[in-house]
Amino acid sequence: MGAGIAHAFLLAGSRVTVVERDAEAAGAASSRVLESVDASIARGTADQDAAAYAGRFATSTSVEAFAECGLVVEAVPEDLGLKIDALTRVEAVLAPGAALASNTSSISIDQLAALLSRPARFIGMHFFNPVPASTLVEIVRGAASEASLVDDARDWVRAIGKTPIVVADAPGFASSRLGVALGLEAIRMLEAGVASASDIDAAMTLGYKHPVGPLKLTDLVGLDVRLGIAEYLAETLGERFEPPALLRRLVAEGKLGRKTGQGFYEWDAS
């Protein structure tokens, strides 16, 4: 997700820095971002040459690289401890007026804000995968988020060519809560032998004009990611979000979707 977010802001003209945990991860992130930029140039959706984008892009292994940034978007895995660690370390180096955002798809913005020194400058900016192709960003307004920050977030989203929606902080927000509910029911249907994965997905793509079916989307997002969100929603909203046994089994077997080559579908490793 971080590479996709970086790609979106680069194409919009921003200077972008990606911070990773070590040099190997930073190198891999650089390759992903610049390859994505090259693909946009080849498609004719970028208006500068590769050198111009590369000149505005940097990677680092130190949060100190964020010291002069006006906006930092946290995009670490959907784990509360990891997010708290990342956000508090980043906030410590930011200028007082800088904005800090989380790309979390389910964790409470207020819960995270309570551990920050400047909660008024913190907001949720939930991007969707794949970021370059998705046109939606869900802005999550925390109880302490400044009204001006919400307005700025709307402007930032529009500036990168996407459409913002604004939601109040609530478990799963709007998109994850609805999307996970549909995905979990599709998994239960597959588990019960109601239909095949492809036919369940076709019911939604052909019958309801969804761009991708709920099972294929789960493969794209990652079964482990979906499981983590479902567990959080089950804890906060009740048993209707309890993950199906099939989802737990596939995650335990390491079948996490596209990133491992197998989930509800088989994927080309290339």
C-alpha cells in the first residue's frame, strides 16, 4: 500500500519520501514505486519523464527523513502495536503544523490519537488496493481532528485524482465494515458448498456490477489482512463478524491469496 500511495502523490507533483525498516526493504520499495511510475508513463497517464519523478522521490531507513514533510501517511501492516510504534516515532520528528495520517482500514482513529501528542493533526486516510487504479480514499475524522485538517485531506485526495468520502471514527469505518461483511458471507457460502468461488463472485460482478467479486477481492487484499480486520470487528461489533473456519484454516496453511500464489484462487507467481 505504501508504494501505491507514494506513486499517487508522485504523479500529482509532490516530493515523496518512503521510510522502510531496513535497507533491503527500502530498495524493494524504490523498485516498486519507480516501476509503477514507468508503467504509468507507458500507459500515457503520467505527464513527465522518469527522471523527473525519480528526482522527487527518495527512500530512507530513518524517520528523521520525515522532518520536513507536510503530510506523512502511515501504511504499516494492520497491527495495533506496529501502528502505535510507527505513529509515535514519526510524530516525534514532525514539525508542529505537519499532518499525520493512518492508512488503517479498521483500527479506531481515536484509539490511535489518544497516544499521540498532537491528536488534532491526526486523521485517517484509508486508500484502496491497488492504489493507482482505485478512485476512492476514505477520510476518517477523529473526535480531535481539526476541521481544517479534514478540509485539507479532501483537497489532497482530489489533488491526486481521487474522490474523498468523510466518515466518523467507528469500527471498520464505512468501507471495511461493508466490504468485510460481504466477504465473510461469501466465504461462508463457499464453505457450505452453496456455489463455487467463481460463481459466487460472478453473482456480484454480473448481478450487482461490482468490479471484482468478494472472494477474488479477499485474495487481492490478503486473507491474513481480512482475517485481522474480521477479528477486530468481531471484538468490537459482535459475532456477526466472527471469521469463518475456512478463512482461519487457509491463513494457517499460508494460503494468503495473490501474494502467496493461492487463496480462493490460484495466482501466477509472476
